[in-house]
Amino acid sequence: MATQGGIVDSLLFQLAEDIETGEQIETLGRALGFKAAAINRYTDTNNKGDRVTCKGTRDMLFDWRQTVVPCDQHLRLNQALTDAKLVMLADTYLKETPSTTDISSKKISDSLTVEQCREKLKNNYLHELCKIQMKPWDQNDYAEFKDMHTVVTMVKKDVNGQNTTMKEILQGSVSDIFSTKVNGILPARILISAPAGRGKTTAVAKMAYDWVHRERGSALEHLPLLFVVKFRNTGQLTSIGEAIKSQLLSDVDDLTPEGLESFIRKNQGICHIILDGLDEYAGIPSTNQSLMSNIVNVIRWKEFPHCRVLVTTRPHLENFFNQAELPRVYTKMWIEGFSRESSRDYIDKFFASISNPNKGHGLKAYLEIQPLIDELVITPLFCLMVCHLWSNGLLDSGTTTQTELLDNVNVFLMQHSNARSESRVKITPKMLRKLILQLGEVALTGLLDDAKQLVFTSHDFRRVPAILDMACKLGIVSKKTVSSTCLPQSNETTSTTIEFYHKIAQEHSAGKFLADQTYHFLLHFKKSKLDRVLRKIKANIGDYENLIRFAAGTDNKLCIRIMEMVLTNNCLDESERYRILLDCSSETTNTEEGVSSLVRRCVNAESIVLKSPTVYTVVGMQNLPKQLKREVRTVKFEGSTLTTDVTSGLWACLESFSMIQKKSVSTETMRGLGHLIREQTKNLQWLWLSRVNCRKEEDLVELVESCRHVKTLNHLV
């Protein structure tokens, strides 16, 4: 069945019957983009049995329709028939179909046609959305979309719509997001998930940029209307019509939100909607139906089911999309930031641009032995920052933790601000420290808020208003003032939003404040700030791992206190407990003797169970004292899809656990390891599975089958 706005089944049936010869099928198949092998299969289908049929031709046309967005289908089929010299058929079957001119002249309101709407959206995107500031300290430096290095991966699904451990890298990166098919069909809903700073907003801007410029070959090339809505500028009750009208079409006086929604509902095939930043939306947590806007229904596929919708979010809201029918509806993608190769390529280009390539070689060598810093470089913004720190002598082999790196970033921002300031009064390290702590108080309050506040207002800084200008001058936070036309259901004429340049910067300053306040006791309760915070986040401590890592990295005594609280946290599984303990210890900078006393107080067992270990876990395991490593007899991995770096790091660590008698690997981890070997390993020669306990025989078979794809493998033991 045709999607709304697309070619109907009956037209394809009739067209297939009128394509008579094998040569015509072959020529049209090539024009539609099919390869020779596929065309041969369709031709063979026509010739099966006692007589020639058009079943193969019908299959070819129906398969093609599944790969093209509805609004493009008439134009593309018309062009393909013309290219195949089947002009008479094009005139017969497609002459009465809507042309580009017909669509462009459609009325959205009395004063607004589709073409006029496109022009307004185009101007908005070029002047607002597509201006992505790259450097927090330089308001005039914007992203170039022609050379994006971010890696986009798609999670494959089984027949029930459930996610598998299989992932597929999109070869065209961001450009392929809307053209990606699942089981031969373009999905109605797409979810893009990534941590802060990995490039979600830039990816959205790139898609808008492709649409504006009708990027040739893009799935958005012929799309009449693309609406990009920012959740941060919506309220809990803001409807989808209000959001689009207020953010994108506020100057169209006779356009109402209800009228816009009605137009989209009737013309879903010519509209796509991008909803950016679900984690910044207050409407998701509510269970009260009366407090939900119809944006939630759009997300849930209850509204505009035939309109393609893309949603971006940070990972902690992914579970929302595992409800009811949503796993079948949504295709999930991740933006993984820079690949290892891309980050190294970026470093080479950066230092070549300042005519100092040798320094770039030194930075790459440094990153090879500093996994925590290398982990940050995955984020394009931090790759840029690390290059600047290295070139300015603010990063060297003595910097081994992310806490130290972000301290150095703040020093760099201070130096850069002082260098360009014409004032004789400069920012001192003492002033910087005080500023970070004051920002940290606001940052911590936001993180502990039920909505995990990332966007602030001037009201949030009412106790420390004087720091805002200095923080903006440094580039640690930024301010944006929007007019009342962007604020539905508001009586204010303007509103100022404030946010940190990155969520990690917010978590870092919050961790610094938490560490500073820990020894300030409340006289009545006799509890430190740390005690109160850890009790507040006890049930969902996993959402605050960066916060507690940065607090631990600021003071080793705090690290011990955090570890003790984690050990008594009965909301955690044993596997999660060990991982968080090790992750916290990764930020300590002690010598081995210091680490020994630190970790031994909290970890005293012959068995270590790890769930979803990270690069921080690897460093934490490396930091374990030798005596403790000798006491460990069993290591278990549960529910983990391991990356190449984490796997190699863990395996290297386990070599120093000399008394290990057993490694137990869960089903999910074994399958993840199989995928890793099959997809990522090119030069593997030996795989030694001695003392590995696989819980299911079929999982071991799958792992062995994965190894068959590695041509260099000589030994499987």
C-alpha cells in the first residue's frame, strides 16, 4: 500500500503490464537505480512457468517505491521512464500526478503557500540553525558542513522489532540518515541518540543545510517542507503546531497552530519533522494525559503516522522508546563522534594549519598512552580543545585524568580571555577558582533537578548575578536572548537562556563545587554536602557517574568516601557497583601505594563482576594494586557490548591478574564479542578462550562462526 502522498498500487500494476520487453525492463531497472543482478532476478521471475508474466516487473516497481519518500515518487518515476525512453508511458500514467509546481502553490494559510513557507524555513535555517559555534571562546567561528567526520551507526533489529547487538555504520554518515532503509522500507520514525557534544545538533543542522541547498542525491533533495523544532524552546503544553509556528513561522499573521497541524495532517507525504533535544523537554516525564501536548503523540506515532519524524536525545531517555509498539516503529541510530582515524586526521590538519606538524605527532603519541584523554577526543569539541591545549603548552604527560584536563581547559579560557581583553584588570587564577565554584552551585542544582536541567535562565543565577558576564566572556557558558514570538504561552517580551558549552563542563564545575562543600557541615544534621547528594541520587546513581568521577578526581579523600557510599548502595547490582567503583578510581592521581590504600578499603573480594565496562573501568582495573590483582580468582562480564578499545584494554589488564581461574561471559557479551571480531578485527591471528565459561553452547558456536570471517586467524584455542 502506498504511503500518503505516494504512488498508488493500481498505477504500478497497470504500468507493469504495459512494460513489454526484457530490454525495457532492464533499461527502466537501471534508471531506477537497480544493479544488474537484481534486474536479472526480476526478469527471471517474469519468465517462470509456462508463460511470460509481469510479476517480476511489478516486484521491481514495488521494491523501488519502498526506497523513495512519497513526495519524490512521482517525479522520480517520471524521470526514470523518460531516461529509459518510455516517454509515452510517463505521459499516460504520470501526466495527471501532482507536479512540483502544483505542490509549491498549495495553500497552508491564505497568505502562505508551500513555496513561500519553504523560503521562510530556508532563511531561518541559514541564519540560525546552520550557524554552529565551534569554539566556546570565539563567537565568530562556525562549523563547516562540507567536511564532517562524525560516525553514524544504525542498530539492526530482529523480526519483532527488537534491537540486536549488530550495528551498521552509515557510509555517508549524516547524509545517509533519512535515506537508510530497514528491511527495504524507509522507517516512519528515527531516533538518534548520543552523549552531549557528539554532534547531534550539528547533524541536525547538516540535514537542514542539505535540504536548503537541495543536496544532490540526498533523501531531502526533493522534499517540499522540513520542520526543525527545538525542544528547549517548548513548554510542557506546547503543541506541535505552536512549536513550529513560534520557532519558524512567527511572522505569518494569519497562520494558526491548528491550521498548520491540519495542513500537515492532510499532506504528510510532503513534510518531514525533526524534533531536536528530547532530553530538554519537560513533557516526557509526565504521566498525566491532561498535561501532555500532542508533541508526545507525534513521538509515539499516534499523530502524523505517515509523516517521517526524526527525534534526537541523550542516551538516558532511550528506554522511553522501548515501550509498546515503539521498538517496531523506530529505527535507532547513534552518533559516535570522531572515529579513531578521524580524530587523528583532524589533529594532523590542525597542526598542519599552524605549520607545526611535529607537535601533532607528539599529541597523537600522548593520546596512545592516555586512554581517558583519548576518550574525550571522540567528542569533536574536545578534540579541538585538546589541540589548542597542546599547542599552547597546557597539556603534557603529567595530565592523566579528565578532571585535570578540564581544569586546564578553564586555565586556557582564562589566558585567552586575558589576552584579548583591553582592560588592565585581568582574571586571576584565584578569581577563576571562585567563578568555577559559583557556577558549580548552579550546575549541581540543575543536575539534581528532576528534569536534569541543562538550560538555565537569569533567575537561576539570581544569587550570583555578577558572575554571568565573566563566565560568558570566558566561554564557559553562553547566553541567548529570544523574543516573545518564540515563547508560546508566555507574557514576557524576551527570555534569556544560559547553558554550559558542554554537559561535561557543567558536571565538572558541579563536581568541583561538591568537593569544595563536602567539609562544610550543617550544624543541625551533621551531614556533608557529599553525603546529602549521594543519598539523593542513590536510586539512579548511574545518571550521575561523571559528577561523582569529577568530585573524586578533585580530592582522593572524597574518592574513598564516594566508594564507601557506593558499597552501601542497595539499589545497585553487584556488577554495576564494581564498575562505578573502578570508574571513580580512574580519576585518582596517586602513586600505587596511595591507590592501594584507597581501593583496598572498598574492594576486597576474589570475584569481580562487571556490567558494561567503560574505558574508565579499564583504567580503574589498571590502577588496582598488584596484591589485590593476585587475589582475584574470577572475573565475570555481563550484558556488555564491548568496543574495540575497551576489549583490548580489558584483555591487557587481565594478563596481570595472575591467579584468575575462570572468566564468565554472559550471552549479550559473547554476542557482542563475536560482532566485534567479525566487524572490527582485521589482523587477528590467535584467539585464546582458555578458562572462559560460556553459558550457552549456541553462543560459543556463534563466536566461532564469527571467527571464520577473519582471514588472518590461524589458531582458535
